[in-house]
Amino acid sequence: MRPSLQKVVTSAVRGLRTAAPPPRSQQCFHQTTFVSQTWKRTFLTSNKLSSNPTKDDASATPEDKASDNSESQQESRTAASKRKPIRVSAAKTLRLGLTSKPPQRAVNTRKESIGSEVDYHRTITSICVAQSFDMEAVQEILRFHAFELDPDGTEFDPTGVVHARGINNGDIFVFPSGTVVAWSVPTDALMTLATRQLIQAAQLPHLNRLEMEELEFIPDETRDTSYMKGEVVVLGTRAQERENRRIDTTLAKIAFSSGLARSPKLAVLENQAIDYFENSKDSLDFLEGGLEHKLKRSAVLKMTGKLLTLRSQLNHYSDITDQLPDMFWDSESNLENYYNQISTVLDIRQRIGILNKKIDYGFENVSVLREMVSEKYGHRLEWIIISLITIEVLFELRRVYHESTSEAKTE
């Protein structure tokens, strides 16, 4: 029994020695970007001797160095873009504008863009499409297109202004000067209304040279009165919001609209003046070059007629030069103040004065040309008279000759 027991113990000890060790917990490592980079001698050292470039570094080609620099610059740009995101201003997208040869104020023009779907709720747009409107026909057209006329009971004379309100609560004011002013109405909708529907009531329309003016307004629920803040109309709407009484707000809109309507109308006349001076430049060049014979009386008469029409449209046939429209005479003083404020912001008086001076200058040019033409035709008339006298003298000499010859024959 002992020898067999000894064999069993010996075999057990041998099995323990040859047995595999118990399995350890396995951990998988992956190579990071930082670890995958080539280690250099300059890594984790402040020793200047160790930081000197090695032969391997010196043997690197310029292309490799350039690629390394471009990669590092790209990584730095990417990091910078992550740190500072780019912000794009959404305020600039169009007065236009249509605005206006000089003064292309429309299109001039005071804001680069207000005509988007987001901005039109705070936009006042004025457009001039004709020399004048037949106000009775305007009312018929607006009723036909289901607009509500005078919705707030302002009882203004419809020959001075027609107020209409659409489905979207946008206010539209039509003036006899051929101008339409809209509050909170999209620009494309206003263009369609003015150039397709209301143009049927227009007298002497000019769609090829229409002008537009745009301003921004901000409602203020804490105020009863309104005012101009720069080129922005601050509209007091406290009575409208708290008492649901819109008449005060509508009266303020009419006053501001009446002042704003003068700007595109004036821009049309300013552009006409510019076209006139451009067209008359040839006649002045003829005079400067001594080519007096090329001046024609018909051209000078046309130039005179254009100037007279321009001055009459500015000073007689429109309300541009009026200090205060007739419809505001019996109203409260606030409306006159609103009218004067927006007229001051739009430089109406200064522009009227400048345009009148340009017209005066045009009349001076025309007077000189008229004198030159009249002198030229006067010389021609003198030569005609001289030729007629010469012919008469010849006929008289012929008569005397025949009489003398006849008397000689009789003798």
C-alpha cells in the first residue's frame, strides 16, 4: 500500500506543476491619435541639446514640411471654428426701389431689404404709379376686390385719401397724387394691387418709372402718441390694445402715410429732371462746339414744354409742396406733428428746394438756346427780306427798261 500511495502523491504533484496558470482578465488597448504620432527627441524634454533637430528631421523634404504645416493649420482652423461659431446677420436682404435714379431712394432705398415674409408686418411701403388717381374709380375697384373701406370711421373726405383694410388686417391708403401707401402688406401683394388693379383708375400712369419708398414701424403698447425715432415710426397703440379702439392708431397712420406718399412722388419728378438734363446735353454740346446751325426750334420748344410740365407737377398739380394737406386742417395738432416729422426725416422740403433750383437752371439753359435759335431764324428772315427786296428791285428795273424801250419805239 505504501508504494502505491507514494505513486499517487507523486503523480498529483507533477500534475500541479504542469497545469496552466489561471486566466487573467484580458484588456484590449487601441492606438490613439496622440500615441500613433512619431515620437521625437523634443518630446517631454526641456533640454536644448536634446531638442536640436536630428539628421532624420533635417533630411525631411520641404514638401513633407509643407504638408505638415498645412495639416497643422487646418487643424487649428477647425479648432478655431469650433471655438467661435460664425454668426450671419439676417437683417440685410433689399428702398429699392426701385428708389430712384438720383434719388433712387426707393428701391431707395433706406433699408437694403424689408420685403421678406418675416419683415413685412413691420414695414410701411409707398409706391407711386401715376400722375394722379380718379378717387371714385379707386373706391369702386377696392370694393370689387372685397376691401373694407373706411373700417374705423375716420370720415375723411375720399377725394383726399381712401382707407381700405384687407383680410390680413393690413392698412392701405390711396392718395389722389397717384401714390399708394400700405402698412403690414407684402411688397408683391402691394405691387399687384397698384400696378394691375388700381392702375385702371390712374390718369397718365408711368409704370416704366414707378418709384417706391419703404420705412419700418414699431408698435408701442405703452404710449398713446406716436413719434419718429430716426427713420423708424414708433406707433402708439395703447388705446388699440387696451380699449380695442383703433381710430387713434388709424389717424396716426394716415398722417404718417400722407407725409411718406410725397417721397416717391417727388422721386419720380427728380428722375424726370435727370432725364431732361441728360437729353438736353446734346444741344448744349452743339452750342459749346459752335455748331449753332444744328440747333432746332422744335427741340427747344420740347425742352421748354418739359420744364413747364415738370414745374407745374411739382408746384401746382400735386400736394407735394403743401405745408399741411387740407384734410388735416380741422384735425388735432398731433396729426400735423406726425406729418411734419416724417417730412423732415425724408428731407422733403430740401428736395423740393433743390428740384426747383434745378428747374430754374434748366430754364436758364433753355432761354439761352431760345435766343440762339431766334437769332438764327432772325438772320434767315433778314436774308429772305433782302432777297425779296432784290427781286422787287429787279422787277422794277425791268419795268422801267420796258417803258423806256417802248417810248423810244414810239418816237
